[in-house]
Amino acid sequence: MTPLNSSEEYLFNLYTTSSGEAKRMWRQHIKEQWNHECAYCGSGDNLTIDHVIPRSKGGTDFTKNVVCCCHDCNQSKGHEHWKLWYVQQYFYSEERFDKIEEWIKPDPPVHLYKYKTRKNCHKYL
């Protein structure tokens, strides 16, 4: 499944699919974005979804906070901070580390409105 083009398309999918189907599609999309490989070790076996910042530590269920992860890494990481855990692993890769960092980086703010200067603003200066 490719990302949809508009919020209306997402709303349509929410109305036309069950919540279980929507979750399955979302999880599948995350795995596809990571090429069906664990974000940490690169394994393709027994894949799950891992919250980079655990929900118990304030992490969200947003796409930016989850990565494709093998069951072994998910269990090993547990509720630890991902950076502290990951740099201690024998399979640590700076390339994967950077990819995770880029993935969880917040989107830049979008300015939806462009304000024009008032015509009479020079009177008040």
C-alpha cells in the first residue's frame, strides 16, 4: 500500500475498513517502509512493530515512533532508551542508527496561512 494523497482518502479508508483492517494495513506499511527488515539488526525473521520511544515512557502510536523490528530485538530492547540499548549491541550499525534517527525526526512545521501586511499599518509606526 502506498501513502495516500489526501486526508479525504484516509478518512474514506477509515470509514470503509474495520479498525482491525486499518491497523493491519498500517503495520504492513511500516514493514514495507523498512523493506521487511529489522531497523536494528537487519533480520527479516519474525517481524513485529517496535515503539522507538516506549509507550510506558511517553511514546506515541504515531508512525514516526514505530519501526519494523524482529521479535528478538523487540524483546531485548524492552523499555530501554533505544540509543543506549542499540549502541551496546554486537550488530550496531551507524548506517541503521542514522536511518532510525532520520525516521523519528519530526516533520518540519507547515505554515498553512500566509499573512499579508495591513494596508494601514504605516499609520501606527
